[in-house]
Amino acid sequence: MEEHKIKEQLLKELIAAQKKLEERLEIQEQGIKNFEALVANDNLFVKIIDFFPYPIAVFSPEGAIETVNNSLLVEIGVSHEDFIAYNHNVFSDIGTAEAGILEAIKRALGGETVSLFDLYDPLRSLGYAYGGMKQQDTSRGYDAVFFPIKNGGEKTLHAVLVLFNQKILD
């Protein structure tokens, strides 16, 4: 009888975890749709991205970081001027591969949407590349979504990374 209760409790916990994962994915999918809709209006798009409260990075097909928003700069403790002065390419940065971020960027550039969960210190490699990263709160996890920005056809023009602080999603 005790074994049956344990199995039942495990099943309840698995169902609750699955539901939370589905909710996270739904939030991310809606964010992607909204983001893609903004791309059509360049001026408004740039303003919204810059003031968006979640860290965002946009990558070229070659892996160069083309732009980041203010939230990302604050997270890594780098000024806009320092960011512009350094031309960073994630494909030449071994640190991003440790967190699976490099593979996710490549998949997004291939046209796929990729979600990573429970990342701790995901901005480390960007901060080290810019030489002045502030100490990260490694107790705070992030969820990340990587998605392609395509032209009118199927060609992927950019990959976008959006980080969500898990405390906000809970």
C-alpha cells in the first residue's frame, strides 16, 4: 500500500512539473510572436528592444553579436561604448559552448526555436569577452529562448536570444 502512495505522489509531481514547463513554453511562444510582429516597424522595434526588461542579444549568421539591449548591458556591467568598441563573435568563444548556448544559437540560425531552462550565469562569456563583467548572482536561474528572424521567405537573417529571470516566471 505504501508503494502505491509513493507512485501516486511521484505521478502528481511529474504532472505538476509538466504543467509548469508547458506554461513556460507558452509564455515564450507568445513573446516570440510579439517580437516578430515588432520587426516590421524598425523605429518602434529598436526603441522597444532597447527598453525591454529582459536581456536580449541579436546574432548575425556568422555568430557576431550585432546588438544587445540595455537590460543585457546592465546584467553584464558593460557600458554601451565598451560594447560597441568590442566586436564579439560567439562562435569563437569557448565559454558559450559550456552552457549549450552556442548550439542553441546555431540551431536558431538554422531556423529552429530553442528553449533552454535553468541556466545559471548564462551571460558569463559575454561579460568576460567585454572584460568588465560584474559578479553574477549564480543563485538566480534563467530560462532562455533562441529564435530565428527570417526574411519574407525562409532564409534566416538573425538569431535572437531572450533571457527570462526564473523569479519572474514563477
